[in-house]
Amino acid sequence: MIKLVQWIKACNLDQVKEGQLFGFSHNDKKILMANQKGKIHATDLICTHADADLSTGFLSDEGVRCPLHLSVFNLENGQPQNLPAEIPLKVYNVKIDQDEIYVEI
Ligand code: FES
């Protein structure tokens, strides 16, 4: 089966400055953009434990911390670092072109 991939525009580079989080929707996908020490990451926006919006969480060197029950997710691989979340977030490829950020979904 052919896997259909698509690059979509997430936001402009200045919408997710270092240390910031940015959430957006594209059709039924909800995506989190995170700028961790100057590197842009894209993951699922909604926590895998319950229905919490990770863009309202906290970004640190360890990853993004869910605002509801405080699981931290690694942004490279989506893995939760502590309970209660046990399921990884999906991570997405990111590219930057002319100050615009694109995500491969
Ligand atoms: S909703 Fe995120 S850890 Fe519970």
C-alpha cells in the first residue's frame, strides 16, 4: 500500500520562538509545535493519557509536560518519561522554508 504523506504549513517561525509551544489543527489532526533550545519539534497536540491540550503545558529540557497530570513527553521520540501517560505521542517531520514551518502528516 502506498503511504500518502503531505507537508502542511504549521505556522511562521516567529510564532514558535525558543521555549514556546504552539498548537494548531489541520482537518482532524491536532499538532503541537515546540521550540526546544532552537530546535523545532512537531508531535500530537493531545496528551495520550486523557484529553489535555499540551500547548497549555510546560516546555523544559526533558520535553513537554502535560498540564493535567504532569507526564513529560520526550520531543524526539514522543515517549512519556513518567506516569500516568504510557503511550507515546506521534512525532512528525518538520522542515523550515523561508521562515515558514511545515509538518509532514
Ligand atoms: S492528561 Fe496528560 S498526563 Fe493525564
